[in-house]
Amino acid sequence: MNFEYNSNFSVKDLSLTIEENSIYALTGNNGSGKTTLLRLLVGLLKPKSGTIKIFNEILTRDKNQLWKLRQRIGFLFQNPDDQLFAPTIEEDVGFGARNLGLEEEEVKKRVKWALEAVNLTEYRKFSPYDLSWGQKKRAALAGLLVMKPKLLILDEPFANLDFRSIYNHLKILETLRKEEKMSILFTTHNLFFIEHWADRVLVLNDGEAVFEGNIEEGLNSPKIKKLLGSYEDILNLLNKK
């Protein structure tokens, strides 16, 4: 697929396959096209040419298809304030399930499960604006879980989180992957999460794929190290003090 933005930026000739129940990392320097690619995958942006195939269906701009697709894909924005809007967390989490036309009893059941899954049950009557950043991230995630998606797309899910919050977030995501068989596509600048969590990686640079495949091969490639930098470079710098 190809995509252009204001004639200054483009995503070109990208291809990736996300296996069921796998974790796929998307990385690259700032402005490389990571978030643009995610928005293309969920139909928020339209490719100039080429096709996007999700769950063996070619993605179109048909409203009914997009609606059905978004029931199977949960897209977590980098900033949770872009997703939280209802007066209480409980109402916010239930919004997507109610839009599915589910019976109220089923909505309540899903909301209860989703809040328990992200450890926010005791905050269900709180306003989103009264939560910490990490709690907002989890609340936004719960709003996706009620839809029972098969694929979670997470834009910088660990950004601005402290170590304890990162641990809790990872624990939740790992439980979902194992128990609900969800696949996860996430963007990150942090090589630690790619090396220790992902199954495969796609590296972007100026909208083009410069590597796709095995984690160890990618992170040990001189070309990728030069592009992304490495922990060794930072350690060597600090050790010269």
C-alpha cells in the first residue's frame, strides 16, 4: 500500500503479516510512519494505492465493513484522553458494547469483566479526569476489551508510565494474549520491549520498511543499529565519564 501526507511524507510499499496469538513490534525513529501505518490499518486513513487485507478481507471505505472490522480490532491511542469521554469509567467502558446492540445484561457482564481485567473495578464510578495517566491507559484498554477484539493495536502503550505501571500493563496484556488468544501489534521506541516481548518486528524509516522479520536478526543488524541506535552506544558514552 502507499499513502501520502501533504506531499511531504509518504508510506510506501509496506507489507506485513500478523500471525494469530502473536506479538508484533513496529518501530522506527520519530516521523518514520508508525502511527500513520496504524491509522491506515484501522481505516482512519485511506491508502493512495495498494490494498490492506485484515482477517482475509480487503479493507474498503464501506461504513458497514469498517464497523464490523472495528469490532474485531481494538486500537489504543497513544494519548488515552483521546478515547475517554463519558462522565464515569463504567459508562465509558460500556459505550462500545452498547453500540454493538447487545442486551443490557450482556453489556454489564462485559463491563464487569473488562474492569476486572485491567484492575479498575474500584474506580468504575470515577471520572476519567480523576485518574492517573496509567489508570487512564487501562481504562481506555478496558473500553476496547468489551468489544472482544481478536487484534489489539497499541500506539506506544508504555510511554510515560513508571516501572510499576509498565509491569501491571504488561501483565494485563500477557493474560489477555494467553487466555483470550488476542494478537498484539504495538509501536515503541524502546528496544527492550522489542527484544524481550515481541515475536517479530517491522522497522520503518521515512515511511519505508527497512527490516521485517526475526527480532534477533533485526536488532543485531549493523544497518538497524546505525538507524535506531543501541544500548551499547549509550553505555559506552556514560562509561566515558
